[in-house]
Amino acid sequence: MRRKTNSNSLNADIQNLIRQNCHLFWWVPDHKKEQLTTESLIEAILNYGDARSVKQLFETVGVYKVAGIFRQQTSNPRNNYQRPVKHYFSLYFDKHAPEHSQKRAD
């Protein structure tokens, strides 16, 4: 069951997720880490996070929203996803968020 959240609590949850995964943003100065976008958070966690952080990302942001952002990011030929990560999550989202799939029905 999906929990309902208002914008403020979602924002607080995202900020908490950034704090918990701040080591993934080693190049960002500490005082700017909480200004990161949701897109940056998704990219970093999918590329470098562990299973726990991916699960928290899906619970916080939502699998469908993550899938949509991932598909948007990877539709550009130049993106920052590692090839195995891009392949894995493409397959994952094809199965778990099919409305954001890049598969074409014949």
C-alpha cells in the first residue's frame, strides 16, 4: 500500500536519504549536499549505492518515479550510468515499472 505524503515530508525524506548516502557525493562540498536534485540522488544511488539504499530510494521516491527519471536520463546517448548498471535497471524497470519501459510492442 502506498503511503500518502505531503510535499514537505517527501522533501524531508529525500534530504534524509541524501544525508544517509552523502559518501556517494564525495565531490560535492558538505554545505551543498542538501541542495542536490532528486535526479542526482537517483543517479548516484543506482550507480554506486548498495541494495539497502536502492530499497530506501524506491520507498521514498517511488519505483515509478525513479523509473521515469532513469528512462529520461538514459535516453540521452551521453549519460553517467555505468553500462552494467544501465542494463540491470533497464531490465528491472521493464519488469517492475512497465509503463516506463522502452520496449516496443509489435
